[in-house]
Amino acid sequence: MRRTRASIGDYAPLLVLLTCGANRAFAQECPLTSSTGPTIASQVRTLEGRLVFHYGIRQWFELKLDRPQCGQSSIQLVQLGENHRDLEVLRGCRVKSGGTLDFSPTGYYSLDTFQDVRQVAPVGLCPRQSNFPDYSGAKPDKRIPAYTVDMHVIYKPGDHPIVFHVESAGRNLMPWQAYASYMLTGGYVLYGYCGDGFVVDKVFGTPEAHPGNFDDGIASFDPESAAQSGKWNLHLGYTCIREATATTPD
């Protein structure tokens, strides 16, 4: 039987099959959007780059990648359900990190894509940094009946941590983390909280930030509206008083 030269058309079905298979394999390496539900995380991937800690209104870790991955030159690193101790000591170093990638689901994230880090290790020489101070056990002085929290907020791009000043009867209270805390929500509302045993009383500050008392003794501010009004250097604050304790008759 005489052999005939095969044409590309003869192999078209096979080429389509191989191409689809390759696309599926590639897609598994990066997160995928879904029209029917949550996004689909990638397979576990190893990334390499320089680890940068951003100390701003939000504190977060960025991996500046040596080479773009999944269309990104930087990936936010998070450790879901865990503390950041492993990342803290390696800030500023070149590292390898392992974990799945996914699209950031809310405004609580600072980049479009994040990695849920399961392993992280330095690449080359890396002078270890000290861990961040832990104020989780700090409590307010029981002798203080009330105090004032002043916050200086620079609400513009870049790393601008909130500067706190806490005072009672002309005396500075330290550490401030024992007396105040805050949260910037995914909708960019800034909440201020008192220390254990205290609740917010009066709220004040830059009018364009709409200072107010929100839901059971929480200070509320809208820095986004203030920025849209041309106000990004904000002075916000609130007073804290002791929670009323119920007394039981004898």
C-alpha cells in the first residue's frame, strides 16, 4: 500500500485536544474567576522575590516577584488563621514562599492577588529581623476613670501609620495599644475602639471625615469622603469612659 503525506488537517482533532489539555494545566497554576460561585484558587505554587512589610493604616506584606506570575509583578502574602511571625523576621529579605494563589475577595486586601503562605524560607543570606512587639496582654490602668484618644491620620497613598496620643488628666498613657485600637473596613470606614472595660463617649475631629458614635460605643470616621473633599491630613479622636457595671441588690 502506498503511503500518503499527512496534512495538518489530519491532525486537527489531536491538536485541539492537546491545546485544551495544555490550557487546563496552565489554568490550574493560576487562580480562576467563576461565573457560578467563588473564585478557584490555584494549585500550591512556589514564588520567589523580595519581602516588603508595609507599615501604614493597614499593615501588610508584599512579595515583589523576581519574575511576573499570573500576570502580577507583586503578590500580597497572608497567613490565613495564623500569625505573621514567620514573615515578620524575614521582612526585607529575598524569600521563597509556598501556598495557593487567589484573587483578593474584599477591600481588606491591598493587592488584587494574594498567596496563602504555608511555607516561607530565606534565599541566600538574610539578617533576621526582630518580631513585632506583642501588646495583646496590655490592659488599661484600673485607676483611670476616663481618657482621650487623639489620632493623626494621613489618608493618602503610601505607608503612613496612624499616630496615636492617649491622655488622661494631662498624663500620657503608655503603651497606647492598651487603651485604643482601630480597624479600617473593606468599605474604608475607620472604626476606633477603647481598651478593655471602656466604651466610646464623645467623638470629634476633621468635619469632612464625619466623626460619629457608632453602634454600642464605637467611634466611626469616613476618611474616604474627607479625601474626596481635599482633606487627607486628618485629626480624629474620641473619649473613653468606663462601662457602667450592673449592681446586684443584696
